[in-house]
Amino acid sequence: MSTHGWAQAIPPESIALSTYDQGAPTIAIPFFREGTLFLSHVKKPMEGATTTTEVSRRIIADNVYRLADVNRQTGEYLYQTIEGTNRESVANVTTWLGDASGKVTRVYTGGGYVKLSPGGSYITATDENGMLRIIDLKGEERAVLGKATYAIFSPDGTRLAFLNAIPYSIGDAGGISIIAIASGKTLMTYKPDGAEYIPLAFSEDGNVLYFAAINTAALQNSDPSNQNRVDLYSLLVSEGAVPQLVTTGIQKLPYMDYTRVEYLSGSRLLALSAEDTTWVVNTQTGSVQTFPKVIDVLRVGTGNTLLARSSDESVSSKIWSVLTAR
Amino acid sequence: MLHAICAAILFALIGIDTAQAATLHRLPLAYVPYNINAWKDASATTGVDVRYDNITIPSGSFYYDGHRGTDFAAPYGTTVYASARGTVYSTNNVCAPNGGYLGNPCGSGFGRFVAIKHADNMVSIYAHLSSVSVFSGSITCISGPGGKTVGVSGNSGSSSGAHLHFELRINDLSGTSMSYDPFGGTASTQTWDYWYDWAWVSDPLRPGFNMHYPVTTCQP
């Protein structure tokens, strides 16, 4: 078992109750549209309700490049701004941390794909040279994990999964690694043969990793009209474990990459959003529900009630709705 | 054309058959002098060549470290053409067409892309597309404002906005395969362009400078 480059010990985080469980009548939800970051306060829908109300909405920042991550536990979020005309450089990308009150602080400049830890103490970022780092909120480096990207935290903040990838390199990716954050110890590495793959999310208990994959043979000589060729797999976090296909039969997904991925706590539902559509995958049954014109969802209450954000600009005053997933 | 003739004379002088030595490329877009980031040459009105490759010009917004291609600021939805004849080598058409962000590993960062292998073993790569039009077989090169369509520009993979990443890489797409600068000339480490023909045009990013820019003529 290898360990990675830990500059300082990374103590365990305390994980707060979710903002939904804290009893407030509204939920603060950041969202991004056309370069502007907004913060909505949305009334919690009653169980079984089909509608909700947006109580308030304010602009947090303009000239935003991306809303990078939202921590549903703490209500905090990461967004990024970018300077210059480069379209492939992270050197001039700055990451900012915002909270549910709208307060923002600068965290780090020079990192690409960023994620906020569940306790809100650390971020992960991939730098200009493709090196994945764990950084605290003062911008101090805590660990360097090598050429990697697409890091995701387990919900309890103890594990990190990432894709060992050399940027702009096809055919020599090093697989998905899962490490214990406190020690840097590698818990497992998985590398499927002849496939492209991206880690997506951990299960609620952190013992299962979900990832998207496509057989590279399916990329070649393929019928371009058949867009849905991506499968979702589950992988037990245990060295030597064999992935299980979640999306069986014809239930496939169109893309590998998603702008928002949420494992909906308590529901075994995985919500994947890209462009102007959200797909909700039932990780037990493998069924895939498609929600057109929905670009963000979060689970509210104890059932499968989802708060959904519409991409439809014509109904901008009513962008939040309530859906039920199977 | 003059540049290509000079390259041919140079190859002839050193005993290399131009056709076998190097496949030369056309602009993979209709002729518009788009902003270019990374790997380009520019000349001030004084005629002094300036190179944007992190050697001549220090860190700034005109190029970036570790970048292996030339980025044309083509808007989302711009038709992309084959730069030279060859055979489809690899494609990817499963990333979100406008879902790019920096660090997105889809298509190993290329997003939706087409790679074409040429007679000189060089691979031309057209990356961050919104859609791919060719998946296999031989590819022709057609001169002029149109051409042989390989896809449409987009913002997929590791990209912060719509553009076309064009790259020439030897042999394959692995991390160890070397990328080549298509811009030759006095500011380059190589004496000839991989562009079949080019002209000096006004640089949109650097007022008062002209940039070395390819045209849409295919190598015969």
C-alpha cells in the first residue's frame, strides 16, 4: 500500500447536520446562470407537495466562470472566476468560497476541478501541470496526489476518490484511486481495461463508489445517432472488488461528464445533470429517469421528493419546482 | 504558397522528399483571423518576430504552460475541417457538448474530438468539439472556405469556453508522444511550417502586431 505526499496531517472533520435538518423554513441554494452566481432562498416543500416558493434571490457575483461545488451539508459553495483569454489554462482561475448568508472569501488561484470537503475545511484542486492537491481554506497545501483530477470526497470526509490522469493523454490513464484522507494510504486502485471512466460519487456510507464508463471500442465506428452509450457502475471500496453494472439493459446515459452530480442522501438515488437535462438513476434498480429542462436537483424531506431547478428562461420567476423520483 | 515552395526547396537541399517528410496542413476552419492562444508567432510592424510559447514572452494571457496545441477562438458551432488528408485514428463523441470546465477529464480532457492520422505518421487533433461528424475511414482535404467537415466546435472536456484546440502529435495520443509546433519560421526552433501556406494578418489580441496565420489551401 502506498501513501501519497502529505505535507501536514489532515485531521478528521466534524460533519454538520444538513441545512435542511436544521429546522430553518427555507433552504439557501446557490445557482449559476450566464456568468452570474445567484443565491436563492426557497421554502421547504411539505411532504407530498408538488410546488414550492422562492422567497428571495440575490446576486452573489458577476463574471463567474463556474459554480464548482455545493456542500448540501453546510450550505457552502465554491465558485470560480477566470481572467484572460486562455481557454485551457487554470493559472488565472480563482476559487471563492461562499456561504448561505452570501459572504464570500477567496481561497486559491491556479486550480481546476475543485471540490469542497464535507466538513468544509479543505478543497481539492488540479493545477496547471495536472497535479491534484488538497488545500486548506487559507490556501496552504496539505497534500499532493500526483497527476490526477476529478476528486470526490466520501460523505463522511474520510475518503477521496480520484482519476489518475495525464492531461491530454489517451490510453495511459492510471485508473481510479481511493485513499484514506487522514493518512494518505491507498485503499484501492481500479483500472478497467479498454474503457474510459470517470468517478462520480460515493454512496452515503462511503463504502461504494459509483463511476461512469464507456468501452473505448464503442467510441470507434459508432453510429452517431446512438448517443446513449455510457454505463454506470458501482464498485465496493475493497482491493480486488469487481464493479457491478447499475444501468442494465438499454438503460444507458449520454455523457461521461456532468456539471452536477449528487448522491441524494438517504434515497439511493444518483442525480446527474448536464446541459439542460437531469438523469436520476436508482442505484438499486438501475432505472434511469430523465428530466428535461431540469439542471439541478436536491433531495428534500425523507422520501424521494426532489427540489428541481428549471433551465427554462421564460419562467425565470418560477425556476424551482418539486419532482418525485422513483 | 511561397512558404511551401521554400520548404520544398529546403527539403530538396537536404535530400528529403517533402511529400514523405511532412504532411502540411490547411487552417481547420473557414478563413477568419481568430484570436490564437499558445504556439503562434507574431511580428511587430518593425518586422521583428515574437514568439508566444513561454520562452520569448513571459507568463501572460497569450499562451500557457504545458499546452500542446494551438487554440483558435472559434465561436460555439463553427464548422471544423480536416487540415490534410489522412485516416480517422480516434474519436470521442460522449462528452457534454457545452459542458466544458477546466479539469474535466472527459475524452482525457479533449472532450469530443477527432484525431486523423496522416502519411507522415503525424496525428492532427481537433478537440473540445460539440459534435463529431466522422468516425472512421479515409479523409480528404478540400481547399477553400469550406472543406471536409470533421465536426463542429464547442466547449467540451477541459475547456473554459468555446474554442478549437488544434494539435499535431507524432504517432499516437499517449502522454509520451511529442507534439509539434505548426508555426515555423525565424522565431521557431524549426525552419518550416506545418501549415501548407500562411500570411501575416492583424493579431486580434495584440494591436499593432501581425500574427502568422494559416490559410485554407490544402497540400496537393
